[in-house]
Amino acid sequence: MKNKNEKILKSIYDKADEDTRLTRSLHGQLEFFTTMHYIQKYLKSNMKILEVGAGTGRYSISLAKEGYNVTAVEPVRSNLKVLKENAKGIINIKAYQGDALDLSKFEDNSFDMVLVLGPLYHLYDEKEQKQAINEALRVCTKNGILMFAFISIHSFIYDCGMEGYRSIVDEIKENFTEDFKPRQFPEQGFTGFEIEDFKKLFKNLAFKPLNLVSTDSIMSIEEDRKNFKMTDEEFEFFKKYHLATCENPTLQGLASHLLYIGKKK
């Protein structure tokens, strides 16, 4: 793992139960449901898929089970170990330890779809953020699909407010400058973006934007309320509402996780 933030990643994911992140909560389930919906929207038969920062393989394994040829890259050894265990018996998935900043083991134009669903949560320097984006573009075929997940910086404030474990004012002071511009620094563990700032990372690159979606809506905020309740039937109804509204820019700032989708020019 060549990422200089290796220690931070290890300290986060060696302690976290990453394997159940997308199943144990409603906002995790909604994130997975929405992301898979958009992946499948752009998938075509016989596409070769690369997932960079694959965690324990929740997306990669699901796509491999659907019959796609999937390659998964994950920097954290503990996550990779679980990924390989989860993928036992599935012949059309390969998993490697690797880093979003260096995909040199793969040739140019090797994959029809490239998913970068976690690395930009932990890259704090703009140069490295652009390097990860450029590496994904390099290994993607012309007209191939790319998806980049990122976190809204404002969600840190919302989540802290609902969870009540930290002052909202302290959270603002930590994540913003005195004139309220986003700050990004390794000690955060997770880093967030303003939506327009994230889009600017792709300026002048061989990337044609296709869509921007909220993958978890307000569910992360709502689920942190002590009196939150939602039946299975209500959740299924909310999922329909969410798919109908997740592309609405007036609502996207309330989300924790967003997905920027584009095509390689």
C-alpha cells in the first residue's frame, strides 16, 4: 500500500466492521440499493469491471454473482482478507491489494466500468485526489463508465448534531476555515467535499459528467434520532421516494454520501 495515509486507513478499518456497513443500518442499505441501481443502469453485458477501494467486496461480489468479470483492489489487508473469504468459489472475481493512487498493475483502457466508491473518503490532498481520478480514467476504456463516491462535508455537522456526541460548533470549527471554506486534513480520518468543489476536480479531464446522485438521502441523519422508527413496508416506500428524488440538486446537500457518474471521453 503506497498511500501515505496507510496508518490512518489501518486504524479505521482494522477496528470497523466494514463487512456489515451496508447491511446493518437502513442508511447503509439505502446507499447499497441506490448505488447498485445506478451501476446496473449503466451496465451492459460482457463489461469488465474494476472496483478500486473495494472494502470487503460487497459490490464486487454482488456484480460477480450476476456474471460480470470483476477485479477488486483494496489497500487494507484486513478488508482484503475478508473479501477473499467472501469470494471463495466465485471464479469470475480477482482481488488484489492495491492503492487508488497507483493502478500500474493494470494496462491503459483495461476496464469498461471503474468504480471508486471509497478512496476519496480518505484522500486529503488535491494532488492525490486528482491522481486517483486520473488513474481510474487511465485504466477505463474510451466511453467507459466511471463512478466516484464522496462525502458531503456538511454531513459531518448534521450527524454530530443528531448523535449528540460533539458540539456542532466544534465540528464546524474543525472542518471549515474561519470564512467557512472546507478544510481537509488527515486527522479527520474521513474527508468531505462541497459538491461543486468535487466537480471541479474533474475540470479539463477526459471525463463527461452523466449524473450526480445522493445515495443515502436524509436517512443517515434520521436514523440517528433516538426515537427513530421505520417498518419494512415504510422503508420500501421510502426507497421509491428516494429513487425519484436522489438526482434533485436541492436535496443532495442533505445526504451523507453522493455518487458522481461520468463517461471517459
